[in-house]
Amino acid sequence: MSSYRNIVQSPDSDLRPLLGQSSGRSRKFLTYGTDDAILGPDDAELARGKFEVPTSDQLTRTQIAISFGYIAGLMTSWVDTSLRHKILFPRCTQYWAGSGSLGPWMSCGCVSSILLYWTLPLFCCQVLLVYFYRDLLQSRMYYEFFSHRVFLDFTNVPFLDAISVRMMLGWCALCFAMYPLTGTTGLFGILQTLPFWFPVLSRFLLLYFQWDLEKRLVSVAKLVENDIEWAGNHVKNSFFLRDYLAEEAFHKVQKHLDKQKPAPELSTGEYIFQIAYKAEELHAKNLHNEDSQEQELQSKASTSIFQALSPWYWVKQFLFSPYLVDARADNFRFWFQIYLAFSIILMLLLIFFSISTILTLLNMQGVLQDLPFNWVDWMAWTDSKQGSFLATSTRALRGTGLMQSLQAEVLALEAENRGLQQQNAALLVENTYLEAHALRP
């Protein structure tokens, strides 16, 4: 353990366990324990044999399987809509043709609502890819820290407070404008859209129940399964570290290492020790203003899943640090490149499907003409055998729609107006006849 200290200590550093001092530590425990508890490489390897720590290949394969399962389920909504889009959606300019000056505006709203509805599964798939990408990085980070007896406490943003979740829910809410704008207000029309909503809602529920990463990491049952005495000592002596303080400490350690010539070569344990030592030092310097320090660190912390895509995301910077040279780090980097390739391929496919959907919709609505490729139209039910079914289903789908009701009322009013005009003409003829007879001598 002394070798770890020699890496970071300065000649005038105080080597006393900072968190062993009881004074001033009663409110905010940004850290807890002492850096003396951090295990070296051999002890960390022994710890991994005491509980189930997934290897790099296990973690990657599991994440690929989960990501593919979620996305495949959501894509059934998009495929169903693509198969039946000529049944589900009208041509908006024709549908709102009898609406006077509001017609062009309602047509634009109609097209926009169809686009939002049709692309919702694709957008959700893209968000989930980013979520599982960050999930893999954080899972690896957690297990590496915990194996060295450092408990890294990730901040869990509540499900409904997350920006990504609010974006998906907001998109869902906008999709409901499709029903009145396309005239899909009858019972039959609404039932036709249920195959779209079931996969979307089921994936939302699954995401809600597994949103908190810490619930899916090391359970108490698995931790104590092999050696309960060791597990108790491991937890009791662990160094507790909040993620936003660890992030700040990591950036300071990184700046320190960048200045060293030649560049240092560290094992995972040595790197973790430096982060913990710096975090302990930062906490000790801010005992008088722990509340303000916590608020400042939380405001700078990476909490959104979209921040994981940044090359400056601290978890990825740690796992791919050029100063981290041990075999475990190299093995994870190899398997993570496989997962990254999988994610990029899926993301490109989703972008292609999104562009195809937009072009198909614009072609269907007459905005674009003579496209060189049918894009999504090749999936739709359009052959002659299904022509009568398509026409019948379309009439049934919007037969009781809002626009049809308005058009029926307009026709009724026009018929009544014609009747009144005929009656008025007859009265004028009769009045003329009476006036002519009244003038005779």
C-alpha cells in the first residue's frame, strides 16, 4: 500500500487518514472510510473470486443481448405501421380539402402528426442505444472500483426527471394529435393502432423497472454467497465515494498525470487509489462548506445519458486512459470496441429507417414525386389482391372520423339551403302572381 501513496504524496503531505477524524464529518459524507482500505492488484483479484464479477466478454455479450431485445421489440411498432401506413393514414390535402382557409394549416398539422407517430419507435430506439452505452461503461467502472474496495455511489436521476425520458414522453404526447388530425376517432380506428402502442408501452415499463443501475449490480445475496465473513469485512472497510466527487478528483488527477514526463504507467488499482486520495483531499479542504461544495459538484457532474457520448465523459476517459496499462483494462477495451461497432451499426440502420420513413410519407402526401426508390412503400399492402381490403379498411378506419362528420353536416346544411332557396323562389312567383291580379281593373 505504501507504493500507492508514493505515487501521489508530496514531501509535505499529511498521511493521516483524513476520514478517520470524527470532527466535522456529521452532515455530508462525500467520502467515507480511508484510502488505506484500497486493495492492491493481488488482493483485488482475490476479491473477484469471492463474488460474481462479470468478465469483459460476459458484460459485453449481456449488454448486446439486452440492447437487441429492447430494440427488436420496439421495431415491431415501426414495422406494423410501415405495413399498414396506407390504411392508417389519409392523404392530408384531400382529407382537409373542404375546410376553407384552415385547410392548408390542418394539412400541415396532419402530415406532422403522422411523422411524429411513425418515427416514435425509431427515436426511442436511438435513446435506448445511448442509455445502454452509458450503462455498460458505468457497470464496468463500478465493478472495478468495488473489487478494489471502493464503493462508487452513482447518482440516480429519477425516471421522470431524466431529460431522455421526458423527451420520449413528450414525443408520445405529440403522437396523439394524429388521431383527430387524420380523422382516426372511431373505435375501429383506435383499435387499429393498438399493435403500435403495446410494444412501446411495454418497453417503457421495462425501462422504468431497471432504470436504477445500482439495483442491477451486486446484490447482498450474491455478495455473501461464497464467504459471508469476507463479504462483511469487504463492505465494512470499503472506501465510500460519490460519483460527482470522483469525477472532480479524476479530472484533477488527469491534469497531474498529463504534466509528468515520461508518461506514467499505472495499474487499475493504482489509478483508483489516486482518485480516492485526491477525493479525500478535496473533501478535507471543504469541511467548512460541504453543502455548497456538494451543490457545485453536482451542477458540473455528468448525469444525462447523452453526456456519455462526449469524448470528455469521465468514466470512458478513465477506462480508456493511456496511463492505464494492465491486462484487464486492455481486455475490456477490446470487447468494448465490439459493443461500440454493434451500437454504431444499429444507429446507422435507425437513421436510415428514419430517412426512409420521412421520404415515404412525403411521397405519399404528394410533396415529393418520382422518387427513385420506394423506400418503405415496398413493405406496404398494395397488390391487387389486397386492393379491395385496403379500400374497405380505409373507409372503415375513418368512416366515423371528425372530418367525415363535419363534411356530412356541411352537406346537410347545403341541402337545407337549397330547399330554402327553392321555397323562396316559389314564394316570389306566387307573390308576383298575386300582385299582377291585384292590379287588374
